[in-house]
Amino acid sequence: MSLKRMNKISLELGLSTDMLPVFLAVVEKSALAFTMAEREAMFLTLAAEEVFTYLAQAGTVEESVRMVLSDGGYYIRLDFIFSNRSLNLRAFNLSNSIDLSDENRLDEIGLLIAARTVDRILIEFNKQGSMQLSLVKDKSYPQGQVQAIKTTSESAPLNSTLHFTQPDNNDLKLFCQMIPSFYSSESFPDFFNYPGKVVDMVSSGEYQAILAYDEQDHILGGLVWEQNIRKTVEFYGPYSFNDRPQIAEGILEQCLQELGRSEASGIMNRSAEKGLYAQYFETLGQTHLVKPDGTVLERTAIYRQLGEDPGSRVWTHPDLVGYLETEYHRLYLPREILPSVSMGEHANPFSVYTAAFEQRTITLRVLLAGKDAEENLLKHLQLFQQENYLNIFFELDLGQTWQAEMVPTLLASHFKPCFIIPNAGTCDVVLFQYQAGTGELK
């Protein structure tokens, strides 16, 4: 959620298709007013139509649904909030396909269309018995042009005075376009390829940036971080365009000073440069990035706690208890590890996974656990294998008791835990990596 005031439009309608034209007019006009391009606004409206229609068909005319449309600066989010009920949402899976000759599944086609016209789907449940289904559509941005201006930054005098500050929009865009001149594509997230998007990410308040300058205001490097209230902040960089070690160190110091005035519980980086983290951070663990040419890059994840950790409870399957005990002891994190196993209670028949794509890397998360969790995960892995994705990860939230059911499925599917990210979700998050080559897919 944005830390700045977000434009929102909220309405509540009865679950009747008679109200559909009113709802769609609000979505389309609002998306355009929130500066979304016509094409993306059309896709969001189409997804909204399919979800509303599905809910209306599954509900009754006496029920209502509350919709909240929010402008996140670089995306638009549409929330559907309604009474929790048993819904078949398996069409949201990327691996899902529907045989048009199967009349029993024709009502799922709308959800399949919705899933493929938005960028992210979120599902949340609250204790009051309601369910929130969210559709997120990113705004479109042109790709930046690589700025081949290495000499100016590299030749900055070694004795020149450095200063570190939050950049204006033009400097931030220039910084983004300089990064590919100094770093390979595996070293920075894809959003840096879209400078206008980064400007909107920072303007929204969800991200912040610090750049390093010399006395002539040449950009010598920078860093961007995600702003999470009371959670662990993830940062990207520091990216230095000069060999002076004071540049990266100064950027980090400035970032830590800014975060010291916030409520963030910690700071982490999934791909740290060697030499930096020994002074400022402790190691969480490693992942391995397989490049298209077959070479493997080891990436180190680092973490620094920003305040006292009061301790908390985490839930997991017994198969993961030993790993968690070892890691929590190593990281000096006070955690009460509680087992969570099925004892015959009702389970959803179908699971739902969501996938985040970052260049040639995929990170899966579970939205709904179900009896078909292992079979569904296998279908996703087969799909990614066909598309030649070599780096597949899975994030598991230890604060959600029901996610503990996924542990045996992950381990049986050749996923192995890489590291724990403290306070990155409802509580801590465990990152798993699929170990390609450890066995044939079932």
C-alpha cells in the first residue's frame, strides 16, 4: 500500500448482472482518470467484468459486493470484498486450461480470461468472514535507452567531495538508464529498464531512492528500496559507476539513516555485492541463478535488523522444523515454532498459485491450498520447463497456518529451502528454489 494518499473510488452493489453496466462504467472511466492507457484500461475492465459476472452467478441477489478501485501510481488495483464462500478459483492458475466440450467447466472461462488480462491476483481472508479478491494491472511505460556516459562518472576525481540525496525525476531516469552500461541484466530488477515506471514507483511513496553525486553533480551511483511499514525493506543496489568504495558505502549509510527514522523492522537484499555485506549485514543464505548459456551464478542474500525483534510465532510442517530451528538459532531470532498439520478438517479441492516473472526467473506463491496442490505444482513446473525457465522459486509465509500444508509438496517436488526473510510477510517468509536436474518430473 502506498505511503502517500492514494486516490480511491469505492462502491457497493448487489450481486446482480443488472448492475454490471454501472460497475464497468466506473472501472473504465476511473482507470482512464488515473492515467492508465486505453489498452490497459480495457484489459482491466474486461477482467472486472468476468469476475463480477462469476460472483453474481455464484451468489444470490440478496448479497452485495464492495469494490474499491485504487490508483497506486504505477498500477491500478481493484478489490472485490464479499462474504466468504466456497468458490472454485482454479482457473486463475497459469497451468489451467479448459476444454470447451466440458460443459461442467464453461463457467470458469471468465476467470481464466481475467487471470490472463491482469498482472497480479491476490486473495485475502479476514476474521470477520469476508474474502477479498484483488486484480492488479500495471500501467504501461516505454523502455529506456541505455546511456553510454561511463567516462564522466568513472573519471570523477578521487578527492572530489561526494554528496548523497534523493534525486529529482530527471536524475532518477538518467540513473536507471546508466545502470545497464555498468551491470549485466542479472544484476538489477527489470523495472530499472522502464525509467518512467521507477519515477512513479518513488512518487507513489512505495519506494525511495538515494543517488550519489560529485562536486559537479555527476551521478556516481544510487540505490532504490521498497518502503514497507513495520516490515523488512528490500533494497536494490547500491549500483556504483565509479571504483571509489566510498560511493557504495555512502549510499548505504544514507539509506540506513533514512530507514532509521521509519518503522521498518529490517533491511535485506537478495543479490548482494561481495565486500559490502561483511561490514553492514549478516548472510541469510544463497541462491543459484542459471544463465541461458548454462553458467551458474551464486547470489548471496543479506539482512540487517533495524530494531529489537520482540519475537513471534511461526507455523510449519514437522518436515521443516529442523531447518527452521537451525536458522533461527544462527540468526538470533526469537521464534516459537508451532506445528501445523491437517487433522481431517475440510480442505479446498483445488489449489491456486500465482507467479511473478523477473526476466528469466519465476517466483511462485500460493493463494489457496487444495487437495490437488502437488499435482497443480507439477503442472506449473512442466509449463515453465516447456518455456525454458531455469530459475524457479517459491515463497512460503510462516505466519499463515494453512501454508504449512505446502511443505511436503514442495520437498517432494524437488524444492529446497534457501533462506528465511524475517518479517517479510504476515511473519517470516521462507524462500525455496527448485533444484533442476535432481530428478525427472513425475
